Amino acid sequence: MKMTLCGILVSLLIGSVCGADEIPVKQIASGVGTRQYPDIYGSRVVWQDTRNGKADIYLYDIETGTETRITQGEVNHKKPRIYGNRIYWQDYRNGTSDIYMYDLAEGKEAPVVLSGVPKVDLTVSDRYLAWTEMSDGRETLCLYDLLTMKEKRMEAGPAAQGFAALGVDYLAWKDERNDSGDIYLYDLAKSKEMRVTSNPEAQWSPSVYDSLVVWEDNRNKDVLPNYDIYLFDINSRQERRLTKSDANQRFPRIWGTKVVFVDNSKGELENIHVLDLVTGKETALANCSQDRYTPAIYGNHVVFSDLNGIYLADIGNSSR
């Protein structure tokens, strides 16, 4: 996807209006326990599942409709991420959260990063991993090169960092070196850092696709928080506010020209919305009767959790 921000802005001048039609959803996992933190790559969906009394990683294949349990044992395996044939997660078998991997092609599990320091909020790409390291009351972002097996700490003083997001070319994160929390970028090829936001209010939870970055932003608050979704084009250095509702829009994820996020405009019930950057049309997912969390997107598919189940939506026609 090589659309520039200028082309997107022309479309967005129409305004983001919620469509009358809602996008159907399909439940793909349910039962006892809780199901959280889904992720998707291609036709494969992974999530954290406590049906066995502890947290395990499960896989669902959209094409075949089959489910597979990935992790075994008596410890917790949390917050999976999938890229290609590899599933990564936070693993607690060594007393703290290490990073383990399961190769679907080879059918083998292996440790990736082991240390005595907790590692949380993992994000993955083809070559890199990134996570937040929790040490001595500090939250520091770490970038790990799977090819060279070298780790780089992104720290800039004692300020807290977190909410890492990896694209093919960039790492994005939230950084509190300027107090409130700003979005920063790191060019993986050029080894160069860039500050994206400078507003004194909080910016959190970025997501990256190609040259586009989205995040949740509290700069429009009054007395209460009012989070909106913003977009920044790395090539043109232009920023755009995507949502303008008095409700909160949070946890954005971008793929191609679609942005998904959590919206609480309907009686404060948290639902997943899809915004098409080409048409400016915003559409809710259907049949929302309880709060929905942590959407993930790949191609025309969105997955999310309502804690009880994992759900799948085909958003291929959401721009019509």
C-alpha cells in the first residue's frame, strides 16, 4: 500500500460518519474460562485462553475452521503474537516472563529471549521483536534483531516507555521523556529516531503500516478524557485527526487503508469500529451487547475479544 497522506486527506474531507449498516461477526472460540489478546496473520488467529485453568495459547485456522492448542504445561503462556509461521508469547516457566516461540511449519517450540527481567507487551515482525522490559521500577523499550540476535534498548533517561508496535520499516512506541507521553518512531534501516507528537496531553497505543502511524490521543479533552484517533504520514510529515466524537476512541490498529479501534459512543458500551481511509466511512461491528476489547486486523479480517469469546469479522465490504 503506497497511498500518500494527501490522497487520504482528500477522501477524509467528506468526514467520518458511522454507516447505517453494521458488519456481521462470527464467534470462533467460546466455553469455560476467558479468552483475550487475539492476533491474526493471514488466515491464522491466536489468543490467550484459560479453559485449562491457566493461560494457554490457542490457534484457529479461518480456512479450515480448525482449532489447535499450542502450549502445554502448568505455567501461564500469555499475549501471543503471530507473524508468518511463528507464534511468540510471554512464557512464565522460568519464574518471570520470557519470550518463547512455536514454529508451525516445523512443529517445534523454542526459547527466544531468556533473562531474569520481566518482558511484557510483545510485538513482532519478520525480522524483529520488541517489548517493554520491567526492571527496578522502570519501563524500557527493547528491540531484538532475530537475524543478528542482538538487542537494542531505546531508553532516553529514566522516562517510562511502552506500547511498542512494529511495522516492516518502523518501530513506534509511547515515550514519557516529555512527561505526558508522546509517540516516537525508529527507522529500522537507518537506525534513526523521530518524535511524532509534541502535544502536552497523552498519546498512546500506536500502530504502524507502511508509512502510516495511528494512535489514541487525549489532546481534545475537556474535564474528562476524550481520546481520538490520529494519523501521521511519515513520508509527508503530515498529521490528521481521524475521529471527532465526544466519546472515546482507543486502541487503534491499521492495515492497508483500514483502521479499527474501540469506540464507546453507544451508551458507553465499548464496540469495535472500522474506518476506511479512502472513503472516510466509519462502520460498527454488529450485535454488540457487552464490551469488546483489543482488536487486531490483517487484510479483510478483524478479530477481537469480549473476554468470554474470540470473534472474527470480514470487513471486505465495509467501505461500500
